[in-house]
Amino acid sequence: MSLSKIWVLAESQDGKPTSTTLELLTFAKSLGGTLEAVAWGEDVASIAGEIGNYGATTLYNVGDLGDSLPGAPVASAIAKAVSEGSGPDVLLIGTTYEGRDVAGRLSVKIDAPIITNVTGLEVSGDSLVASHSIFGGTQIAKSRFTSDKSPAIFVVRSKTFAPEASGGSPANVASLPLGDIGATGAAKVVAKHVEELTGPKLDEADIVVSGGRGLGEKDNYSLVEELAKLLHGAPGASRAIVDAGWVPYSYQVGQTGKTVKPTVYLACGISGATQHLVGMKNAKNIIAINKDAEAPIFSVADLGIVGDVHKVLPKLIEALKARS
Ligand SMILES: Cc1cc2nc3c(=O)[nH]c(=O)nc-3n(C[C@H](O)[C@H](O)[C@H](O)COP(=O)(O)OP(=O)(O)OC[C@H]3O[C@@H](n4cnc5c(N)ncnc54)[C@H](O)[C@@H]3O)c2cc1C
């Protein structure tokens, strides 16, 4: 595998590259080859500065896709470049809805294998070895491509790398023409629902306060929300209370939810099942409140409070309010 030309699928939101995009650019920059990115949308040029700041020299623009889902057109544009010999050696894509759509379609279009669910990447000789967290995060499996087919496509989970700007000048914007998309472009987005957020996003927040079944009932989740708000953090949840319908799926932390890496993670009434731990155990400081001193969450906690959330949380909220 050559590592001389790396492309990153650059997703953006509200006119800014997503944090996962910046993570992928940071890692790709460390490989030392030519780093370029692929984006789409109404105003791709507006992210060229930030993309360049993270090391990419060229930003390929697939164009404004209007109401189309990006999967088919973006995959076709990359496939066209690959078939014309101007594609990358390695393509890094984030584990997002759109990233996975592009990756799957591209893999089929160019008949290339794909490595997904990547939680780590390292250089070994002239190739990349991917890590995968398996069995609920208790084991790490390693994988690599055994063929030289380009591009080597890796679909990487967020929070795998720490984003760090390298200070480059704005990337040059160049057009990446669409390939044949056949009938696949027929699906149109007819409505978008944007979930209201009053604080930071769960997977970007510096402080996360999560609640679990130990809260007892849905109404008690308001304690978690109130504490998160006082700490300027984001509220999160275990799957148990998402499945119970107390909070939406977008709040879920863990193997089948979001991966978070905040400075402080506060787990309230959460047992610490491996599927939950895999999504938060890399937080810098973990505080757990659980009435069971034997709860597995304490095995990863830096500060453990053995107590009843119904008593500890109101006291904590009261103390914070008194301070402010
Ligand atoms: C394939 C698969 C994927 C999964 N993915 C995820 C995932 O992404 N995220 C996730 O979270 N889970 C996931 N799970 C589910 C996971 O295995 C656990 O069932 C879930 O995390 C448990 O949630 P919980 O800790 O809130 O509930 P419980 O395990 O029921 O724990 C509740 C805890 O609250 C404590 N408690 C009770 N009352 C109080 C009180 N008054 N004060 C303080 N503490 C109290 C109890 O001691 C207990 O430790 C997955 C499972 C599978 C099989």
C-alpha cells in the first residue's frame, strides 16, 4: 500500500468542518504524503481555510447536490477519479450516516474492500493497520488490507484521534466531477428535522452528565439535564433508558451510541456494562454515582460516590447553584 496520496471525506455542518473531519485530517497529515479532501454542498469554498489549516492542500468540490442524498453522487465522483487514475492511495471516512453511505457505495462501485469500525490506525511498514474494539470493548482486533488495490478505504469512528491544526494556508478548491449515478440519485430529501440543542453537542462537550436506569423513572432525568446545564455540559444516557423511551437515541453513549471523550464524565445510576464503557472510558476524568459499591462503573472511575442519585444529585445541584 502506498501512503503518498491521502484523501479525507470532509463533512461539514453549519459552515464548518465536523470535528471528525478535523481528526481524520490530523492523522492523515501525520502520514507525510499529499493530503487532499473531498466535500460537497452550497458553499464548499467557505471551509477551505479550516481544511487547509489542518493540512490539506486541495479541497475537491463535488458541487451543490441540492436535495439529493450525498451517498450516490459523492461515491460516483470519487469512483470516477479512481477509474481515471487520479484517485488517492488511502481514503479516510468518518463513521457517520453520510460517510458510511459514501463508503459502502464506493466500495461496490470500484470493487474494492473496505475496513470499517476503525478505532485506531497505525503505520506498519508501508501499510496501515487498523484497530477495532470488539466484544463490547474488551478486546482489540487488528486488521489490514492484503491486496494493493487503491484506494484503501477506512471508515473511522469519531474520537479516534485528537484534532490538531498544523497551520497550513487555505486549500485550493478544485472541482470533482460527478460520475454516472444511474437511478440512484432519484431519492430526494423532503424534510429535515434538526434536534434542538440548548448546550454543547454530546460528542463534542467538555463535560458530559449521563443518567441510567438507577434514576428510577423518566421524570428524574431532569436532574441530569439540570446538572449538565449548570456545568455547561451535555446530557447523555445509557441504552437502558433510551430503550425505555425516557430520552431520544441521540443521547445514547456506548457501543451502539456515541463515543465521547470529555474532560469530565459523570455517570449517574449507570452500572457500567462493557457496552457503555466502550463509549466513555477514554474520558479524562470519570465520576460515578451508584448505590452499589460493587458496580462495574467504579472500575473505571477516578472518583466514585457510593450513594443514592436521588440524594446526591439534588445536593450537587444545590451546591452549584449556591456557588453561582
Ligand atoms: C449489542 C449490545 C449493544 C449495547 N450498546 C449499548 C450502548 O451503546 N450503550 C449502553 O449504555 N448500553 C448498551 N447496551 C446495554 C448494556 O449491556 C446495559 O444493559 C446498559 O448499559 C445498562 O444500562 P444502565 O447502566 O442504565 O442500567 P442497569 O444495568 O440496570 O444499571 C443501573 C444501575 O443503577 C444503580 N442504581 C439503582 N438505583 C440507584 C440509585 N437510587 N442511586 C444510584 N444508583 C442506583 C444500580 O446499582 C445499577 O448499577 C448494549 C447491549 C448489547 C447487547
